[in-house]
Amino acid sequence: MNPCIAVVEDEKDIAELIALHLQKAGFQVQSYLEARPFLASLKRRTPDLVILDLMLPDSDGLEVCRYLKSAPGLSAIPVIILTARTDEADKVLGLEMGADDYVAKPFSPRELTARVRAVMRRAERRSESKALRFESGLALDLDRHEAEVRGRKVELTSTEFRLLAFLAQRPGRVFTRRQILDELWKGEKIVIDRTVDVHIRNLREKLGNAAGVIKNIRGVGYKIEG
Ligand code: CA
């Protein structure tokens, strides 16, 4: 599926012009004339990139940007700020709020499309680097939920992957069974400590040569190292 770009811009002509060019460049476009319907749409679907006008009728774009960049699950969505304001301070503020780029009006749609492509490439590289690698040959791709050992893919259940990722993101730190349970099975009372041991045993079996990366700290819990 083509990447989806949300355009939040209250000037209809500009919004249409942007949409036209982005569609021609192969993107899907969702346009919003105000901030509120855009924010509501995030509950249904998150776009791959947001083009955000700073002067909106119902909100300040900077506030929207600040919200996006501080919200769990949304903060990785790249944001390009669009504005007629020529004030340098706005640009600085926008970038401080976490915006990925800034385009001043009037702009050429071709220039904007080029910026969109550049920002998306940067975001992809960022997410690619979200792979965790260990000396034992274990590698985890947190975006794709995939694990491999020396290039060989390991088939894990979703629980096994989450358990492995939880430990792997904090290498060297020991977690008790209780901490692991709380993280993976929040509030489910029927889960017992032994559940963790069972999953760890299965994980080790599947990891084969790299099984030693999961260390059992007797009487305490587990950690990942090496
Ligand atoms: Ca505006």
C-alpha cells in the first residue's frame, strides 16, 4: 500500500494543490481543514507523515505538533510544518516541538513533495536502525517483530517476541519474574511466575546457538547479555 500522508491545512486551495501533487507522486492523501478532525482520525489510522499548517482555525499547529511528538505511538510519525509566518522564531519553535522539517509559504508543490520524500527516507532509516544486535548473533527487528540468529529467521509467538524484546531493550539489566509478568500480562491475575519460565525455556530452544544470550540469575530472574 502506498504511504498515507495527512494534510492539515485550512486553506482549501492550498490543501487541494498539495493533495494533487502528492497523489501524482504516488502517495495517498487524507486532507483535514481543522486540527480536531485530524486528531480524531488518529484513533482509527495513523498516517505515515503529517503536513501541518501552523495557523489553523481551531488550534495552533505548534500545539498539534507538540501533542504528536509527545504521544506514545504517534511520536515517530514525521511532521512537516507549513506556514505563512515568516518569523524565524516559529521555525525554531516548530523544530523544537519535534517537527522534522519546515516549509514556508508560498512554496512550490514540487519542493514540498521533494521534502516529503526526504523526510520519509530519513524516518525509514531511523526505524531500520531500531534493530537490536547481540554478539551471540541474535538480532531483533522491533518494527517487524522479527528475530533472527546469524541471519536465520526464528519463528516466535507474539508473547515470546515481546518477552525477548523487553529484555533485549535493556541488556544487562536483571528483571524478576514478577516484573516481566507485569510488563507482559498487565493485570491478568491468573498468570503465574512459572509462566515466565515456560516461555523462557521455549525461547531458548528456538534460539538454538544463541540461547545463552538469555541468562538466568538464580533466585532473581532473567537478563539478556552478549
Ligand atoms: Ca492556515
